[in-house]
Amino acid sequence: MDIKSTAIAGTLESSDIQITISKGSNGVEIELDSDVKKQFGDQIEKVITETLNQFGLTDAKIKAVDKGALDCVVKARTLAAAQRATDTVDQPAWEVL
Amino acid sequence: MKNSVNREIPDDLMKKYDYEGFKTTEIGNPEIQRVAPKVHVSTGDNKVVDSIKDVVKETVKDGMTISFHHHFRNGDFVFNEVMREVIDLGIKDLTLAPSSLTGVMNDMVIEAIKAGTITNITSSGMRGSLGDFVSHGGLKKPVIFRSHGNRARAIEHGDIKIDVAFLGVPNADKLGNANGMEGDAVFGSLGYALMDAQYADKVVLLTDNIKSYPNTPASIKQTQVDYVVKVDKVGDPDKIGSGATRFTKDPKELKIASTVNDVIVNSPYFKDGFSFQTGSGGAALAVTRYLRQAMIDNKIKASFALGGITKPTTDLLKEGLIDRIMDVQDFDKGAAESMHTNPKQQEIDASWYADPDNKGAMVDQLDVVILSALEIDTKFNVNVMSGSDGVIRGAIGGHQDAATGKLTIISAPLVRGRIATIVPDVTTVVTPGDSVDVLVTEYGIAINPKRQDLVKALSSLPGVPVYHIEDLQKMAEAKVGKPKPLEFTDRTVALIEYRDGSLIDAIREVKD
């Protein structure tokens, strides 16, 4: 699957995460900004990478601004951003969730 | 060594500062010797001066201990004005011993540490940039954190020997009779500052409002004061306390508050003449509202309310639902005003409030206490000092002191964002689990197994599920996941005393 354009999902509200996804060529590269990076940074990056891989994306640049989101939110926002970036919003990838 | 709450306390520092590890919450009946201040005799004329610099030059020497109070909170002008002069005069190696440090003081403290002006700190707490600075090893010697009651104890014992106290007041006469209730920057009770006024060798008042002599009511007395400095403004009234108290609309806080109320009302302590202390957070204020209704419905009146006072509490006094308020600190204008006008609201000093080494402190008479927590663990130990990232960002306040009440309730949400409030082990033990009785969350309550009487009294309340605290901890972890353990260096940046002066925990430098 190809990223056609840069896309964004999520807000900067408490307990949300904002994911911006754009084209990459060197695996999934994540730039994470989070107040809980020390405790949950690895986990957040793992969930983003796994969600993208399951969706079929192996190369992407991600900017993630986390406001304390739980894993389910990280997953949902990542998938929404990925579908917007690949222009596939009319074919929801339910199986990834 | 490990102390009785299983915390590793650095042996070298225990030896260096002559500490014992925390053993028990029981104080017993020891005999202690109090200290007395040096008095520079004068008839009291010529105390008024108009230069902070001259007074600092005259009184403060290298290596001394100086103190301030924090009753102006974030509206404080006095601390920064005095410290500016102290730094600029090139004075070194001071111990800073304020009743607490507020955000508005942070930059100045950091500057003073960097300049070598301040090399030791003891405080109730610190937050923001200063907490970050200390947690990253900015101060060579460990900060010593003490509760309000413990600070009073330490001053009376001579553990804290204050050479010069700089105390801002909204009014004073030319000899130093002063109170916290009249003027532009009023804050009500002078509770914490009264210790400094009584025990410091030199007492310097700073005020923007010189009253005709003699000024009454005199909380601080002319017999205690060496200098009265006239300044332009002691503080910003708008930043001293919250203005009008707003009740929370947060459904989670309301749920916690109504459950706290259920616990109180169904405990054996809810009877005519009971006493209580609440905090100033959203949930605590809401508890006061629920409690008011329960008191009216059950025709029960309280003998006294204690601690940091807010307007909702003074409203109960006015209504006749509370007989007395014992007031060490006022959190808002309404409470401060009430202390001025209502003789049933008694100003008390920190020793009377909470000093364990006393002939009876108010906290010893307390029935019901509602306290908050950054973290609470499965042993009911509470942390109000370090954040989930290990960085200092809190204050003991009266937490350890009030927790000795007969029914100590910790009100806290199960999780805050992605951070669990209920954890297997708190980052820093401030209040030992032995003095905590009930934890109230929005999901239900947990009762300390040491209190089987409460287990019996509270186990079948409709709408109040009772859990083992381990189950609440697991519930929290299932929501947020398991955090990666924090990393610290071996270096100790702060020591936490229990209220009896023993060491309950140490905070180490964070590894970034």
C-alpha cells in the first residue's frame, strides 16, 4: 500500500494522541512527543508500528503528539491517519482493529 | 538500611545527618527540651526602616539560616525582593528554611543556588522548574522535606535554627504588631509564620501598610519583632488565593465526593460533635457540600473543622453546622474574611495545629480527614511529593499530620490520563499506610485490612462496592498498561522526614 498524501488524525485534548503520517522510505520512523514518554514511550511506538504493519504499511514517517492516550486510542488514531494518507477511507480496515 | 515501610535509606546520609529510619506512626510520650531564641534587647523605638538592603546587610551573614512563610502563595512579592538583595550582597552558604516554596519563588531560588547563596534547603515542598532543577541534581546537598507539623517540631527542637525570619504581612505598626487580616494583600491566618516569629533570633517584618500604634488584633507581637520594613507592595491580592470558590462539575470528582460522603456518614465517627479536615481540591470542596446536607438531614453538628480553610467550610460555621474553625491557613478570600469577622474562627500556629511533640495538637483530636494522593500503593502508602516521572512536584503540607486522624480517607481517581494512581509501590513514601484507613475512587473503595471495624461498617453500602486494594491496582493497570520502571542515579537529592523527624524515604536524581 502507498502513502499518497500527508494525513492527520486525532486532537491535542487530554487522553488523545495526534498522529501525522507522511511518506517514508526507511521503515516506520516515529517522532514522539509525550508527557509519559519515560514510562510508556516504547509501548506507544510499538502500537503505532504494529498497527501500520498490520494495515500493510512498512515505510512511513510519523509525528505523534501524545496527551496520555490509552493503547486503543493510539491504535484508532494511527489507523485513521493511515487510511486518510492512503486514500482508503471508503474501505475501513476493520480487521486491523 | 531499609526502614519499616521497606524503603532503602542511604546509610552515609543517615550517619552524616544523625537520622533514624522511620519505625512507627506512634509518637509515644517522650520528654523533650525546646529551644529559645536570642533576644536583642530594645525599647522598641526605631524599628521602622525603609531599605531591605540595609536590614539584610545588618542581619544576614554567610552560613546562616533564613526563613519565609508562604501564606501569599503565588502572589508573594516579599521573597523575591529580599532574596535579590541577599544575592546581590554576595552572601554565601545560606540554609533556606521557608514554610514552603511556591512557583513564584522558583527562578530566584535557582539563581541563588547557582550563585552559591543557598546551599541547603528545607521546605514542605517544591514544584515546577525548581523541583525539576533539584531532581536533576542542581543542589549539591539533599533538600529536607518536612510536614507543617514536623517543621514546627524541628524549630522547637532546634533542628531548624532560624537566624533571620523575613515575614511579609498586610499590616503592622511601628513596633511590629501585625496580623494577616487587614490591608490590600490579606491572607487570613498567619499560622505557619507564627513559628518563625516565636523562634527566630531576628524577626524582620515587611509590610506596605503601617498602622497606628498599637495595632490589634496582634497575631505577631512587638515583643518578637526586630525590624519593620516599609515596602511598596507585599503581594498581589489576586494571586494569593482562588477568588470565588467554584464547585466541580467533573462527574468523576462528583462521584468520588459523594462516595467519600457515604463513607463518612456510615462510619462510627459521624455523630454529634465530630470533627473534620478537608483539603482544597475540587473533590474536597464537593465533599463539604454533600456533608452539609448529610449533617442537616441527620441533625448532626461538628465541633470543629481544621486545617487549610475554604469558604464552603466557613459557610458551615456561619450556618451553625460547625461550632469552631481552627485555622492555620486560608485558601481563599472568603475564608480569610471570615477569620476577620467571626470570633469562632480561631487562628492557630503550626505547632498547635500538628506538631507531634506537643502537649496535644489539634490533629490528635481529629475524627475525619479527607486527603488526596498523587499515588497510593497496595500497602496504602501515599505519595504526594514526586510525579510519575520521578521528578519532585509536590508538598507534604499537613498530609502526614492530618493522616493521624481516626478516619483517614484518601480520595483519588483510579487513573489520571495514562498514569495509574493506584500502584504496586509508590515512587516516594510520604505518608505511611498505617495511618491511612479508606481509599475512595470513582469505581469503589478499598479499606485498610488493619481496620476490620470499618470493613464491617462499610461493606454493605448500596452503590459503594468494596474492593481489595490489589484489585483496584490491577484494574488501573489493565486500563493503562504496565509502565517502564523509572531510572534513577545513586545520588540522593532529597530526604523525606516523617513527622517525628525520622527518615521515611529518599528521592534520587532522575536519569534522563
